[in-house]
Amino acid sequence: MSRVPRFIGYAFMATAAILAAVMRKEGVETVGRLPAVAVALFLGMVGVMLVFTDLMVRGLYAQVGAARQAQPDQEKSDDDED
């Protein structure tokens, strides 16, 4: 499982922060045809979504892996009781 989506999400969040800082300092109003605020919000939102999704999926895989490792131990203890 690759960590590339999470790093792309971090890059989007950093880009949104840089764009927000440039808007404040230099008074950038638009990026192309879109308002700069909309672009910053969109990049930040997509970045956060990518990061949190990656972390949640990794956590889910970790729980499944831990349950899979615990399952044979449970079966061994059940066999010992018989």
C-alpha cells in the first residue's frame, strides 16, 4: 500500500496555506477565473480528505491484521480446553 495519496494530500494542504498567505500579503483576488479563496478552500479540503482517508484505511488494515493474528491463538486455546 503506497503512501503517495497521503503525501499528495499534505502537498495540497501546504499549497492552500501558501495561497492563503499570498492572498493576505499581496492581495491576490483570483486564480484564473476562480476566486482565490475558493481555490484555497478546495485544495485544503481535498488534501485533508486524502490524508484522513489514507490514515483510516491504514488503521482498518491494522485492525484486520491484528484480528487475523489473534484468531489462530484463540483456536489453539480452544483446542487445549477440549
